[in-house]
Amino acid sequence: MKVDLTVQMEKKLTLPPMPVGIYTGSALPLEIVGIPAMMSGGVVSGVSVTVTNADGIPVTGTAEIIGGTWMILFAASNFANYGEVMAGIRIDATVARRDGTTAVVTVGVIDFEVKAASADATAGTPSNMVMVKGGDIYCKSQMVGGVQHYVKQVISHDPEIGWGADWTGDYVLGSDGQYVEVT
């Protein structure tokens, strides 16, 4: 799948990239074009891609640049179940600045759909990755030292873009069943 971020890199973030879709049991090859060699005061030294599958499980990989195109391949085993994932693909560029610091810049967020490849394909169960506590929604983020960490989903409105979600903080589930922010 070719993902062209040229328009978004020209600061036209209100126009989303074309959605990406595959069939269950298929690998996901991505060819990412339109990321400039220099941005935000430095050289783009790397690109990482996070794909959230129909079960709500995020998978992250590092792209490799080949002939000016960032390329990455996600294994078919990540896409056993079907479903739509709004903002299911996030593309981040690592920028190496002249002063020796680096910055990670999100350059693309894309809707993702895994379609059923057969009549017996099963739907994903993203609720396994989400917990609701006191009206707040917490999503699994990463395992650290055998402990599951979560991020809190916050709904916000932007007058130019509309309604959207943001994920903030770093939480763990305490022994009392409450989410505790990690400091």
C-alpha cells in the first residue's frame, strides 16, 4: 500500500490521507512517500509506524528508507480479525537537530480497515483493550517490567477539525482497582 503524505506535510492536516485497507490474514506492506528529508530544524533520521489492529492491539515497527521511500512490512499474524479502526495507523518521524537533540513528530494519522477474507472470518474485539472506570476510558498502551500500562482517552473539539480523541498520561491499575498515574 502506498501512503502519500505530501499534502499533509504542506500543513494541510485537515485533509486526511486516504484510508488503508487489507484482508484478514494478509501482511501489511506500507510504502510511505512525501516525508521531506529535512523538517522542524533538522534531518529526518527515522520513521516509525504504529498500526492498531481490529482487536485494538497496537503494533509498532521501524521503517527503512529505500530510494527515497520509507518502507515497512507488518506480519499477517497481526491481522487475524476484521474491523475498522479510526486513526488506526500513526506515522512518526524522528528529527535529528543540529544541537544534538532529537524530536519525534507525528506526520500522519490514517484510518485503517481489515476486511473479512472469508465467510468464517471473525470480528475483532477492541473492548479487550479498553477499560471504563468512573466515566473515563483507559486503553492498554505497553507492558513495562511485566506491568500493564494504560493511557486515558480524552475527547476534545477543535474548531477547524471537529471532534477527536487524545490519549494522555501513563497509568497502572492499583490493588484497589483504581487507575494510578505513574510519575
